[in-house]
Amino acid sequence: MDKLFLLAMNGLIWGLIIALIALGLAIIFGLLDIINLAHGDFFMVGTVLAWATLQTTGSFWLAFIVAPLVGFILGALIQRLLIQPIHNVAALSIVATFGLSLILQESVRITYGPTPGRILPPIRGTISLFGVDYEIYRLFAAAVAVLALGGFFLFLHHTRVGVWMRAVRHDRDTAVAMGVPAGRVYVLTFAIGFALAAVGGVVAAPITTVDFRGGVDILPFCFMAVIIGGLAWGQSTNQESKLFIEKAGGKVLTSIPVPLDTKDFVPYLAQIPGDSEVVLPAFIGSLSVAFYTQAKAMGLEKKMKMFSSSASLESIDPGDIQGAAEGVYFFENFPRMLAHKNDEYHKEFNKLIGIDDVYCRELGGTRVMDKSHGWQAWEDIFTIKAAVETAGYKTRKDVEGVIQALEGVQMKNSLDHPQGDKLIRKQDHAGIIDCYISRVENGKFEVKRRIPKEDLAKNMPLRHDLSAMPV
């Protein structure tokens, strides 16, 4: 019953926020006949402005002034410079707003970086509702959405500009004949639409993630399009984990599929059984940021351990998500910190790639290298080169010889293979290498245990013999 209540409350609150964002889309389409594919990015701009305001001033509340003001100005400029020249041409509006969407996304990515961010709720704590502890900020978000929706409808029916907007929508020619400045109304409509979406972004920022691609996820909801459910990331991880956990004598209490476009993890976190000892999240990118930050907000790390693949936090510095992954265990196949594989090849690799030795952050920049995966492009060049030379490859008929040279190849710890000694197992082409269990401590990946490749091989039984198959 508690879970049902949480789902209902979260659905209601997100519905109100989406209604606020979609209202801007509705008035733009209703008055200007513009199919605005960039409207989701107007929401995204609101979330980014909230984050930027907090970082600059230290006050989240100022974002409720900054975001709609900036959104209003940008909306007016976009209508004048982009929309007005193609007014009444629906096909061009689709192309133009799609291009605008890409421009907004790339502008945010270049300015603030590709790493998803997170804003902690400015109102902390919970309140008991029907025996269930519920976040106060979510109730505040719902109240803001209701007030904004109500305020807009009062504006529409009780102000001169509101009457103008309704008049132009009903009969433009008659409204113009009676002195209504239709051109100005169009500008104001688009500007207000952007401002409403930006307010929605500010309200939602502490609930969701701040990501330059965030508008892509919200747009389908605003268009009331078909929502594709049931697609979830990590099904293979789920199956493999279950197999080995049960083999080791453990028990998997439940598996919780999460849709790929999820922003609000609370309904799914609420499904985790209370007697769970370990949670194994299988997410990447913005999904990981949303999971860890919201799990921390619910105090999940105090009740159970978390363990995941390094892919879950690749290209993300734990410090950038305000310690949300602190204490989480990760399985790495190349230590993020030089100190845990401190040899000349690892040092030279970091130097040539241009990253620091602790956080894998780009020297002089903000980007973080995907250390446990980024080495692949590096290693592949040298491995394939060696196989080509061994096989004496000259034409396509020599491909089989290259494959045979790769099967069972022994790679030695070197600058070509800075991860360390590795075997490409002949039968199933699995890469067998020393791996590491690391834990995030004080924002750093500290290795707690090294798993020798020999132990790894023993626990990776052969399931296929690719070497016996025709090329």
C-alpha cells in the first residue's frame, strides 16, 4: 500500500510539472501553429540556469527569477529571428526548431560540459503522509506548478495581453482590425512559452538530473506521444549476476526493471526490499547520476551496500555529483588511480592521453576519461597491428589468419597494453586480465582487492567455442 501511495504521489507531482511545461508548448502551437521540437530543450535550459544560479550565487531560489527572465528574453529573440521568417510554414518550423534544439543542446554542452549534474533539494526533510515519509520539496514542487498554472490562467483572462492572445487565437484578422498588435502578441506568446518551460525546469531540477540532453526525454511527454515502457537497461547484467550470486550461495530477492528515460527513481527505489544487503545498479551516464543522488537522498547507503560495474560511473568524477556515490563498490579492469597500478606504462599512458593520475580528469579541462573502457581504442590499434604482422596479411583472403593470430594471444604489460598482462582466450575470445574491486572514498576510487586473472578465468566457464566455427 505504501508503494502504491508513493507511485501515485510521484505520478501526480510529475504530471503537474509536465502540465506546466506542456502549457508553454500548447500556447505556442495554438497561437502560432508552430510544431516546436525545441520545447523540451527550453525545459533543459531552465534546469541548467537553476544549476548555474546555484553555483554562482549559492542561492537556488534566485533561479525562480533568473530562469523565467532569461527564458522570456531568449523566447522573444528566437521568435523574431527564427520563427517569424517562417511563420505559417509548418514543415519549415519542424526543421527550424529541430535545428534550434541541437543548437541549445550543444551550447549547453560546450558551456557547462557533458557530465550530468545534480542539485540537492533546497528544502530538506520529509513529512508523514498517511504513515509514509514523503519529501517536502516534492510537495513544494507540486504547489509551485499549481500556482504557476493558476497564475497563467488568471493572466490569460484578466489582463490586456491575455485578452489579446485569446483574441488573436480566435480570429486574427478581426483582432488586428480592432487594433490588437498581432506581431507583438506572437513575440510575447513564444517568450511566455519559453519562460513557462524554464520555470518547469527550475522546479524539476532538484528532482531530476541537470543534463544537456534532458529536454530530449521530456519532449515526448509534452507532446502526449506514445510512452514506450518496459525497456530497461542491464538485463544481461541482471541475468549474469543472478547466476553467479546463486552459485555462490546468495539469494536475489528481486530484479527491478527501470525504463531508459527515467528521471525520477523514487518509485523504483521504494521497491527495494528492506532486508536487502546489497543493491546492484546497472545504469550508465545520466541514469547513474539520477540513481546515486536520489538513493543517497533516501539514505539507502545507510541501510545496504551498493556494488556496480565501473561503467556505472565512467566519465564521472564522484566529486561532481556531490558525493552521491561515496561508499559504493565498483568492479574495475583498469584502476582509475595510478597509485593502484603504479608502473612506467600506466604513467606514460596517462601522460600521452593528457589526464591526471587521481581522477582521470583532462589536464587543463573538465572532462573525465572513461578509464575502464577508453583504453580499448588504444589497445585495439596495437593488438590488430601485431596480428596483421603475424599473419602476413595482404588481402581479404588472409582475414582467417589474422583471427587465428588474435585467438589465444598473450599480451604483455607494456605501453601498448597498459592495463597489464592479458590473455584473449582462444575458445570464446574473452579478455582475461587482473581486475579490481574499488570503493569510492573521499571522492577517489580506492582499490580494496585485486582479483588475479587466474582466479577470474576459473570463474568464467566456457560456453562457446568460437575457434571451431567457420570464419
